[in-house]
Amino acid sequence: MTELIKKFFEFIYDRQEIWHRRNFLALPAPWTQDSILRDYKFCNVYRELDAGTLAIKKYICDMTLPPQTRLFTLTAYRFFNRRDTVENLFGGALEPHNFNFTALEQRFDTIKQQENIFSNAYLITSHPYDKQYRPHDKHIQILLMLKDLAGKIETYYHDLYNSTPKNGLEIIKHHVPMAGPFLSGQILLDASYATDLVSYTADDFLIVGPGAHWGLNIIFQDKLSKKEADAKCRYLYAIQEQEFSALKKRSGKDWQQVRWKNADYPNAPYLCLHDIQNSLCEFRKYWRLKNNEKAKKRYFKADF
């Protein structure tokens, strides 16, 4: 178990070093000698640096837009979760008070014939929101739900803005019925990037997703309950400083040299609670590949 904890934090370092070498130092590929990290898809250590989050964050943090518009747009975005969703599907930020279901239905139907409108990063519920109208078309069911949500946006925004880290998730699940626990958590994380959407950060609450739970089972060599997984994730969060210090002494890999230097990031210079959670999911994928299991997608193959 101790060795697996060491491997987990070394994985975090190695993945972040790729981002540092590629984006901060602007070095040419390859950015790592680890063939798995080089050839397969892994999310960034920092959720805020992933392409999908960057795509929606420019709307979340655009203070020229009303907070209700930003909350509505980010909620809609996460159901499709593609980096070009806002521009290509929505045609820009979604204004809830002028939500045009008919126009969006036509737009989505047209685009759907040409390309996949959903990301394959995670599954969205296929349960229909309205069984009376096109119940088998998932994109239409989401648009129908958004149409109703648009009429309740003031209550949705007010309730979320006045929420606490303990009840924010339940408020989203209540107002966004197709979301479910995981997607509600993604929406809440997005909302935490703007202080006029929620007053707390991604370091103040924890939602252990199924991939992260699996990663914890690997590290702790046990089939953990939800309560145990939550506690173990918080434990890894708490021991970061000593583990990164030990990694530097052991291998010369210095976390402080490669970390994302953002003064507004919660828990800097170490990872916030939810980025530990995200890294657990990615470590699970890495560990599967290390043990000769299959991965779904190739990440990047450099020409060298």
C-alpha cells in the first residue's frame, strides 16, 4: 500500500511535468519518456487546465454576462461536454430568458447528421425527460429539460448562490433532474470558479466519482465503501506535502518546479481536494495500462 501511494504521487508529478514542458516551457515533443503517458489519453492534473474546462471557463468567468446566463450555459455545456459545444451547438452563451427550443432543435438535428454532438468522456442518462416528444433522442430530451430550467433560472441561481459546500450538490440535482450525482458534481465544480455563482471552492467539498473510487481500491488494495473512499481521498490530500517531499529526495522530481503557479488556485502550492480525486481516476487508467489492460483512446503520438 505504501508503495502504491508513492506511485500515485509520482504519477501526478509525471503527468504535470508533461504539461509544464509542453505549455510552460514550450518544448517540442516528446515531453516524457514514459510510453504510456506519451501515447495514451490522460486528463491534466489540474481540472482547470483541461481543454473542456478552458472552453467553458471563459464564459463562467465573463463578468459582462449575468450570473444566471453563466450558470445556465455551464449547466447546458456539461451535458454535451465538448470543447466546441458553446460555439458550434449553442452559437454562443445561452440566454435563459430567450431560450429558443425550436431553433436549437433544428440546429442540433442538422449538426448531429454531420458529427457526434456528445463527448465520450462520460455517459449521460438516456432516461427521457418528456416521454411524449421524441423520447429516444437524447439531445432533444436535454433541450426540453433546459427549456423548463430556463423558466426556473432565478430560483436555481438563488438557491445555488446561497448554498453551502454540504448542500450544493443536492441543489443542482433538485433543479437539474437529468444530471445525477456525477454530472451535478461537474456542474458544481464549474460554478466554483466564479465567486458570484457559489461562495466556496473545489477545496471545500468532495464527490468521489466511480473512476476515482476504483483508483482508491487499487491503491489501498481493498474494496472500499463510499464512506471509506471519501476518507481515503481526504487522507491522500492531507499527506501531499510529505509525499512530494519524499519523492524529491528519492528521485529528484521536484513538484514545486512543475506545479501550476496560479495564485488564485485553492490549496496552492499543492492540489485541491477535487484534483486529488481527478488524479485518482487517471491513475486508475494508468495502472490498468501498466498491467496490460486495454485503454479506449490514444492520446498523442509524436513524430520522432
